[in-house]
Amino acid sequence: MQTLEIGAKKRTVLGKAVGSLREAGFVPAELYGSKVDNVHLELNEVEFGKIYKEAGENTIVNVKFDNELRPALIHEVQLDPVTQKVLAVDLYQVNLSEKIVTNVPLEFVGESNAIKELGGTLIRALDEVEVEALPMHIPHSIQVDISVLDDFTKSITVADLKIEGDFEIKTDPAAGVASISEPRVEEEEPTPEVSIEDIEVEAKGKKESEEEVPSEKPEGGE
């Protein structure tokens, strides 16, 4: 597993004042972990953006500050819902000799005949699974080959996922991962059958009603 490095500085700006930090091109970050003290940090926004794009949230990053390196996972990234700009970062410091449990995203690959030929739709029941491993053995993602879904009766469960590496999937093996749903067919309402006799009767009745004139009582009559 690759290890990336990012420079950081201890942060003294806290609370609402971090807005000025963001305006200056920095991202407020928190470094924490088991048996370690929390450290307030600031990261260069551009540098972090490049590393986050490459590493994601389950890759070890060496955080460098005060002439030391701290191995950490990018645990959580808060984004602006409109601009998608990074607002804050949580870094979880790890012990490289101790196993940890984290979530790993699923990457759906391959082509399903049930989609291509039969017009089905891919149903993704899971987007990530829980994995236990030493920090350096955590996979960046786990591939799900949907080409095995060649008809609507088949499905993929966690037990079907291929493990390529030294890690263990902790998610329930029976949990569904993917399946293909059949295309929805709208039923057409049946058109009522009308016979020639019905048309003739309807036309005759209409003609008689037009010819009928209501009777009026003449004035002066008894």
C-alpha cells in the first residue's frame, strides 16, 4: 500500500475564527487517535486536495509537523454542499503494528448481459464494506465484477467478493451487494370493443332526439 506525505502546522486559530484561515488558503484539521493527544493542525488547501484525490479516505498519509511524521488515515472530510470546497479534515493517527477496522468503498466493474441485452437496471445494495487489517494492508477499494449477473435471478453477496490482499471483511457475508432489476413494463389499458350494431343504434338514437320537438300548449286553450 502506498504512503503519501503531507506537510502541516500546529494551529492556534480555533472556533469561528477558522474562517479567516480558509480565506488564506488553509484547511483546519484535527489529528487524533487511540492513546494520543488531539492536535489542532492546518493544511495547505491545494496540497491536501491533490493528496485526497489520490488517497481517498482509507490510505495511510504521513502527516509531517514539528520535525516528526505521524501515520494517519484521512478519516473524514467535510465539504461545502454547494462548492464542494474542503472545510475541515479529521485525521486518525494509527499504530502501524496494530489492526484497525475501517470502511472500504466498492468499485463496480464489468458489463452485465442483463443490463446490456435485457434492459435491466443495476441495484447497488452496498457502496462500502467494513474491513479489518493492519493499516498498511487496507485496500484502496474492492472490485465487484457485475458480469456474473447475466440474468435477473442472480445476485452478488459479500461472501462472493474476492479478497486480494491481507485483510478480512467484517460485513455480514450474507449481506446483498448487487443485483439486476427487470425493466418496468407499463400495461396498456385494453380498448373496449365496439360492434357495428352498437354504432348504428347510437347514431339512430341521436337522429331521433334531434328530430323530436317538444309540444307547447296553444294560448287561450282550455
